[in-house]
Amino acid sequence: MLRYLEVGYNPLNGILPNSIGNLSSTTEAVNLADAHISGFIPASTGNISGLITLVFKNNNLMGNIPSEIGKLKQLQGLSLSNNKLQRHISEAVCHLSNLVKLFLQVNELSGEIPECIGNLSMLLDLSLGSNKFSSKIPLSLWKMSGLLYFDVSRNSIEGEVTPDIGELKAILELNLSSNNLSGVIPSRLGELLHLQYLDLSNNSFSGQIPFSFSNLISIEYWDLSLYDLSGTIPKSLEKLSYLKSINVSYNVLDGEIPSGGVFANSTLQSFVGNKGLCGMHILEVLPCPITKSGQQSKSKKLVLKIVIPVVTSSFIIFLLVSIWIMKRKKIAKSKDVEKVLDLENEQVCKKFDTECEVMRNVRHRNLIPVITTCSSEYIRAFVLQYIVMLDAAMAIEYLYHCNATPIVHCDLKPSNILLDEDMVAHVGDFGISKILAVLTKRGPTDEEIFNENLDLRKWITQSFSGTIMEVVDANLFLEEEQITSKGEICIAAMVELALYCTKENPESRITMEDVVKRLNKIKNTFLET
């Protein structure tokens, strides 16, 4: 049985008979290329069901592509190029699901390119150049991720090239030249890392050469000539090591032509028609003028190269010296405190061990850090470092609510709150709230309170009916300081907060989290202008 019919490149000087459809279903290839055949493609060609390759290129065939071609389900290669075929491409071509190569270039085909061609998932090579196609390139064609070769040059295709072109991940050669394409060149073209040949010439593109083109690491040939590109040629294109030919002629580019890479061996023909381009390495191109601003720029660069290192070094030296001096001063001013315990009291020794355990496991900026401890047969001592109300509340909030193991401070009092040189308070001596003692500077043993058989809370509650300033420690204010109504309101709010903290029923007291929130609110109210 006949499997291959190869009679191409012979002067047959005739037409294709309808009997061609009588070939055996086992026939896999028919090649009648360049055989001086004219007339129409017989519809019976669709009967050769086992056909894998059909080549009728380089003849004088006319008419349309018969829809019966769509019956050739095994067809992988269809070459009808360089004939006189007319009308539109039949959508029957889209039924050729095994098609790998489709060559229809150099005919008189017109109308729109069928959208369904984008569904031919096996297609690697699509050549539609030199026809009369109009309208836009279907979006489906930009999403053919397996396509290697795509040529629609020399048609009347219009519209913009969409960013979807970046989906042609496998593309090796892309030719969109000599059409009516407009708009800017999509920057996503720079994502086509396998692209070797790119021709976008003779269109109506505008804008600038995308900087993303420097990512085309496989590019060898590149033509962006004959349209309205503006701006400069990106210097980053010098690094394209495989690029052998570049053409940006007849645009409106300006600035200096890069001198490295492909540009080193380029000639005037690659840049002609761009009046604004200049460069020293191409003899026929005018050298770039050295302007005053250019001279100043070089001078500035030279000055910066010298001045910046000197200034930077001087600043670093000054900074280090300043830090050293400040540390010396800080060491000199540091008021470290020794807290010495009475060793004759057994409970004190146990307290020392407990406090060591607590301080080893907690860290907070408002807890007094322990510099070291002294422990011997004769002494047990902490060496401690040296706002007040808010800082202390924040420290207690941390101990009660934020530490992994909740810690209850049972002896919180003014003498256990130490101030550093920046007046930041730190809590020590690991109680119920002592805010009242801070504000009033009174305790349960004061004569006025003791004689009336009152505790501090009851005394303040009774006294609170008058002016708040009668119960507040006068030493909290400087003699010349005027107590404003806003200040009095804030003090009253703090006293009220303290009363909430000291309610007899523990379940009625507010949490330290709420204490911190209220103190912050009072602080912000006081600081408002």
C-alpha cells in the first residue's frame, strides 16, 4: 500500500484531480511542492484519513482552503505557503488537534485570524506572514505557551500588543513587522527568556525601549526600526552577550549610543534616522557634545569620590569619640544601689533566694535590672541600677498579665520604686496598689489617720468631698507652679483610680491592664495643649 507520494519539484504543469482523494487511508505523506500546479485544492483531499503531512507549497493554487481539510485528524504538518489562496482561514483548521506546523504565508488570505487557532495545543510553528489579514491578533494566540515560532509579518493587523504576550514562554522567534500595530511595546516582552529573534519593525509603536529588554538573555537578532520610539537606548542592553545585530534606525531616539556589547561593532545603518543620537565609537555618528553641565557633573563626581570618604570617616571618628565620652560620663554619674539584707532573719534569706529566682526569669524596661549579687557567709546583697506612676503600673501589668508565670508583687511602695538619671521609674523588691501613698505621702500610721481609726483609703474617701488639693501631697508641685483646672482634673482622676485599686473586695478591683490604659489616658489629657 502507498505510504508516501513525493512528486514535488517536477514541472507537472497541471491541476490537482479529484481522484487524489482515492489514495489509500494508509498514505501518510503527500508532497507536491513546487510542481507548477494550478487550480483549486480538491475537497476530496479530506478523504486521505491517515495523512500526517500535506505539502502543496510554491504552486499557483487559488480559491479557499476547503473545510474538508478539517477531517484529517492525524495531520501534523500542513504547508500551503506561496500560493494564491484567498478568502479567510476556515475554522475547520482548528479541528486538526494534532497539528504541529501550519504554514500559510505568502498567499492572499484575508479577514480575521480565527480565535480557535489558539486551542491547537500541539502547535509549535505558526506562519501567517505576507497575507491580507486585518483586525487584531486574537488574545488566544498570546497564551500559546508551547509555541516556538510565530510570524504574522506583512499584513494589515492593527491594535495594540497586549501584556499577554508575556505568556509565550517557549517562543524562539517572533515576527510582527510591517503591520499597523500601535501603542507602547509591552514590558512583559522582557519575560521571554528563550527569545532569539525579534522583529517589531515598520509599525506605529511609540514610547520608549522597555528597560526589561535587558532581560532577553538569549536574543541574537533585534529590529525595532521604522516607527516613533523616543528616549534613550538603555545602557543595560550592553550585557546581552548573544546579541549579534540590533537595528533602531528611523525613530526619534536621542542621547549617547552605548559602546559595549553589540554596540561596539555596530555601524551607522543601525542608528540612522535618529537625529538626537550621538557617540564617539561609531565614526559616522556625531560625537556627543561636552556641555558645561557635563563638565560640572564630572567635577562633582571627582569631588564626591574624595569628599564623601573623608567626611564619612570624620563623622565616624567623631561619633565613636562622642559615644566614648558619653559612656564615661554615664559611668561617672551612674548611681548603682546596693540592697543589703539582714542575715540574722531567716525569712530574709529565703526572700533573697525567691527574689533571685524572680529576677532571673523576668525582663521589662520598667523593672530594675540586677547588675550582680553578692552572697557569702556574712552578706546577702543585690547591686541594682537606678514615670513614676505610669512606669510602675506598666511594670506591674507585665508581672501580672504578660509574664509566662504570673507574679504577685506583695510590697509595692514608693521606696521600692527607683528613678534613673532620665527620671524613668523601675520597680524592685518582689502588693496591693500604693498609688494613694504616692499622691498623698501618707500612710496608715500617720497620726491623723491612726487617731480616727481609719485606713488610708477611708481617710481619702472622707476628705474627697472637699477640694482634691487638700489631700494631695503639696511637695508634688514647685512653689512657683500654678495648678490649672486641667491639672486638678488629672490629679482627681488619679485619686479616683487609686480608690478603685484599693477596694476591700479584691474581685471589685480593676486589673493592671485597665490601670495602664487609664493612666495613659490621664497622661495624654495632661499633655494636651
